[in-house]
Amino acid sequence: MQAANVARLEAYKSKLILFPRKDGKAKKGEINDSPADALKNAAQVRDATVLRLPAKEAQKAVYEPLTKAVKEHGAYAEGRALWVEKRDHGRVKRAAELAALKKK
């Protein structure tokens, strides 16, 4: 799996063309700007299969009227109670184990 991912990234990097931010100034470091001949032949890909954007309908928010049940539901309090229960689960379990050991 890791080898396939490395191969995929290497193929991506081989096709990648980095344009200089400023003309005449090459970027220093590991990742250098592409050579001038690669920049001259570069063409932007405008194919929809390269980058699939989410559908416009999926981006729209759905608004629903507030009902009495929604207003009375304490989502914050419920979330805090679940968080405390999760946090204390180990403490309660350990206390029960210690109580069982003391009884023996």
C-alpha cells in the first residue's frame, strides 16, 4: 500500500510544473522551479475529470422551521453529559474493580 502511494506521488511530482513567483529569481531549497522549456510548453488542464467539484445543489443550506421539540432539546447539556460519561467510564470501572477486590 505504501509503495503504491509513493509511486502515485512520484508520478504526480514528475508531471508537476512549478512556476517562479518572480521572473529571474529561482526558488532555493529542495523544491526548485521548473526549467524554462517546461514553462513554455505548459498548458492548463481544464478537464472536469481532473478536479471534481461538489454539485451546486449539495452546497445549499437547508433551513427548517424551529419546532417546540427542537427548542426544548438541550443539545449542549446532552453533549456535556455524554462527554462526562465517556471521561468517567474508566474511573467507574476501576472503582468497581477495586470494590470487588476489597470484598474478597
